[in-house]
Amino acid sequence: MNLKEKRILIVDDIAKNLQLLGNILKQEEIKIEFALNGQAAIEWVNKSKFDLILLDIMMPEISGFQVCEHIRKDKKFDDIPIIFLTAKTDSESVLKGFELGAQDYVTKPFDSRELLARVNTHLELKDSRDKLKSMNTILDEKVKQRTHELKVANEQLLKLDEAKSSFLNIISHEIRTPLNGIMGGIDLMNEIELSEEATEFLDLLNTSANRLEQFSLKALDISLFNSKGEKALRKEPCFLEMFAELMIEKLGHPLKSKNLKVELTCTSSEMVEADTMNITKVFKYILENAIEFSPENEEINIDIWKNEASIHAKISDKGKGFDPHISITNILPFSSNNHVDQNPGLSLFLCKQIIEAHGGKIWNGNNEGKGAFVEFKLPISFQFSVS
């Protein structure tokens, strides 16, 4: 703390006291101003900045108590320490001074060492408060600046996300237009008797077109959930068991081709509120993965049960299991590391979007013995619960 930069106002109606105090404080090279009465002190404080006020209590017309009370009424002077100068040592006067907002008092006749010690203490305290206030102001500005930067960055991210969704939408639509023509042509060629080699070529073409169509549909769905989230859903009360049964029936051909058996176990009779079309897709994509990675002549298990306020569904297979780095919770839709089905990462990512839009959670893992599982939970629709 540099005392040469500090300014003190001494208020006393006795000039001799002002001179004595001035001589003591000048030893510290502190800048000093004087006031011979209360009115002059008030005028000084209103027009100039002080780091400390030494204020006599007993003055005619306007007492030191009144000056202190006037100063403390103005919030901008709250941080100026006031030390009362008084010949009174009775506790009542001291307490009144503290109640009015004074920080300390010094009794007359003055002890120069005591006076300087008290002055230095309160100047240091004010200096610390000023630095703290300055730091808080700087921090507030930095917080405001950082908040603004984050807001701008968030707005930019939202625009990029919208642009990405729009791009996916356009690409998917652009793919589907020529794709419809290709698939239509394939259907027509299937009605023509072809050679074995041409038939194999047509089957390959049909498989590729179907994969491209599935990619397009999934990309459109991802775009939809990116932009709308829960608003993309049309929920109604339903049982999860019916979706599992529907997909077992629809995927009968690939199941039969590998001689796979599906064991469905449902111990829940509660309903969930769900978008039937999208929850059907969740079962479809998870079951398709299970079929693809299951060895022939094995079993796939679908378990549905109630746990507290949620309905759980778990699809397990006897395949090689998930690679350790693959997790639905942080899977990226277009990452080359997520080849868990024919469309890199799209199926499981879309399942995650659908389940989370329903207010649920989804995760995956490997069974202790053999194979992998995908499990998800949805909140029970109490309004439609049945016993």
C-alpha cells in the first residue's frame, strides 16, 4: 500500500487539533485536507474522494454524529472508514458512533503511535476492500464476456446443427428420387425370366438398392430427431410386448435362414406412452443386429419386465459381442469406428435418439458367458396402467 496516494479528511472545530493531527500524519506523507465544522466536512465529502475521515464528535451546530449519519445515508460513501476523535470515553458515546457507521475511535489527548496504527490499519483494510471490489468488477466483466461468447458459440452450434439436419434431409431426398427409379426397374426385371448369372447380378443390385434405401430412411429420421426431438413423436398407450412380437413375425425369413429361435419373456402388464412407429423401429434395428451377429442354430432372447417406474426391454444374442469401444451412449452416427451393422452407427444412434426422445435410456454390453445385449427402459404411463 502506498500511503502517498491516500487522502484523509480531518474534521475538528479546534484549529490546534487540526495542526497537531496534520503534523502526525505528515510523517507518513499522507495527503491531508481540513474542515473546521460539520457543514464544511459534508461539502468536502460531496466534492472530493477520501480514503479515511478523522471526525471530531463535539462540534457546534452540526456534531460529528450528524456528519457521520449524513455520510452513511449515501451508499457511494459506504466504503470510507470513519474514525471518531473524542475526549469522551463513556461507552454510550462509543456505541452510538459504531451504530451510526463509524469504524473506530481515538481519544484525546492523542497518542501519535496509537493514532498512526489505527489510521494505517483502516487504510489497509480499505485498500484490500477496494482491490477486492476491483477484482469482483473484473470478474463480473469476464463472466459477462464469457457468457456472451458462449451464447454466440451456442448460436453458431445451433446453426451448424440445423445446417447438418438440412443437409441430411436434402441428401436423403436426393438419394430417394433416383433410388425409386432403380427399385422400380428391379421389380420389373424380376418379372422377366433371366439367366442364372443375370439373376445373381439382379439380386446383388436389389441388395445394394435396399441398403441405400435403409440408409436414406435412417438419415431422414436422424435429421428429424435432430431438429424436433420429442416433438417428432406421436405417443399413445401401448404394450412393449406387441412390438417385439410384431418384429419376430416380420423378421421371420432372416431368422429361418439361420435357424434362429427367439425366446420372448414378458413379466410386465403395464403400458408405456410411445410412438408406435418409432418404437417398432427400435425393436427392428436391435433385433436385426442380433440376427446378423448370431451364429446359426442359436437363440435370441427378448426379456421385458417392470423395474420401479420403468419398463425394461433387453435383446440378447449368442454372437461374438460388442467391441469394447462401441457404446450406444456415445456412439457417433457417421463414424467409421461404428460398423455394428450394414450402416455405420446409424441404427444404434437412431435407437438412442428415439428412446431418449421418449424420456428413456438405452445402453449395450456383453453377456458374461457369450454374446451381446442391448437394453433400454421407458417410463411407465401410470395414466394407462393396467393390473
